[in-house]
Amino acid sequence: MPVSGKPKTLPLLALLAAIVAIGISLYGFLAPRGMTEDAAFGDRVKAYLMENPGVLREALITLSQREKQAAAEQQQALLTTYSDDLQNDGYSFVAGNPEGDVTIVEFFDYRCGYCKKSFPDLMKAVQEDGNTRLVLKEFPILGAESFLASQAAIAALEQGKYEVFHAALMESHGSLTKERILSIAEQSGLDTNKLQADMQSDKTREVIEKNHELAGKLGISGTPAFIIGDQFIPGVISLEDMKTVINAVRAQAKAAGNAADKSDS
């Protein structure tokens, strides 16, 4: 499931910090010269806030906005730090145009209904654009069946059948027991005996472990999770919005390139 979209309430500590900040800012005109922190000052601050509750509300809104901005900046820095792990890890399947100028990275789970819902629009956006790379990160988080499906998909790389098998798993409905996974694999043209052997390899498990480790570093805990260029997008995204982001990332990169050319000349 995607990360919950419910708004987070500010912790009590943040509320107290906001009150203290307001108190400090009011001190200059509420307190007479030489007045120290005493009961009289506290009463003045309390009275002011009771008469002007909007001040506290505005302070809390500002604090929330600053927290969101700080979190966005921190995540932006992390995406930059781990960009090579995201886009060029050497083991994740790359769909679309391998030489594309925009890269989409998706963390997904085969039992995630939202991932399945996003799949047709994602593939349509990549195909219609024609100049986009799609890096598929196996990220099983919804139980044993999810893990089995990811093992099988990664193992399918050894037979050059990953993309067709991935699509079949994404388009499947119902549970993904081992028997069901092997049936889908057979229909996808895979040698199921070899597939089962490769599923148990250390290499297959290491891929999943590395993806979980990377997701942890980036604060990704739900699926689907998309990184388009340098933008993090949790949850389902429509075809129209995905195209908009792709075009924006491409335009941003072009503008940055033009600026660099001018500075060199």
C-alpha cells in the first residue's frame, strides 16, 4: 500500500516550541525594561495569545511549512546522494529506452493493488514518450507471496524473460502462491525447473536485500513509490500527471545544460 496520505499532526514539543518562540518575539514590546522571566510576563503572553488566537495558528502553520520544506530538502539531498544506486545499480531491469534522457525508478510489490492500478499508465507513458528509461525495483513488503513473486521475477532475468513475466504478474489477480507463480511463469515461456533453482540463489536474495536497504535510506516504506528524475512521488500517479512530470524534468535538465554551456563560454 502507498504511504498514508493523512495529514500528520504536529507533536506537542513543536507546539510548545511555537509558543516559546511567540513569547520571545513578544517580549520586546510586552515587557517593560529590566523585566525578567516572571509570572507577570507569563500572564501578559497568555493574555495576548488568548485575545489573539490567530497569532498562534499562524505560527503553527509557518512551523508546519518549514518542517515540510526541510523534509523535502533532506529527501532531495538523499536522492542526489543515491542517484547512481537508483538509476544504475547493474541488477535492476531497465525497460523503455535504456539510453533515455529521463529515468523513472519504481519501487513496487506484486501484491500491491495500487501498483497494479499504476502499471498500465506507467507503461503507456514510457512507451509513448519513447525517450524514457524505467528502472524496476523489486520491493516485496506485503508478505511471503510478495517475496516469492519477486524471487521468481528476479530469477527470470537469467532466462531473458523478465519483462513479459513482470507484466503477467502485474496483470494477475488473486493470490500469488508458488503454484500460481509457476503457472504464470510457464505461460510466459519460462523453464520453471531452472526458474525454481535460480529463485533460491544468493544473488536473487541479495537483490531484494539491497532494494530494501536502499528504500530504508530513502525513507520509502510503501508502494508504489516513483522517482522521476529528481522528484519523489509516493503512491498512484495518473498518466497525465506522469507525462507532465517527465516533461518538466526534461525541461529542467535542458535549462541546466544551457546554463552550464553559457558559463563555460
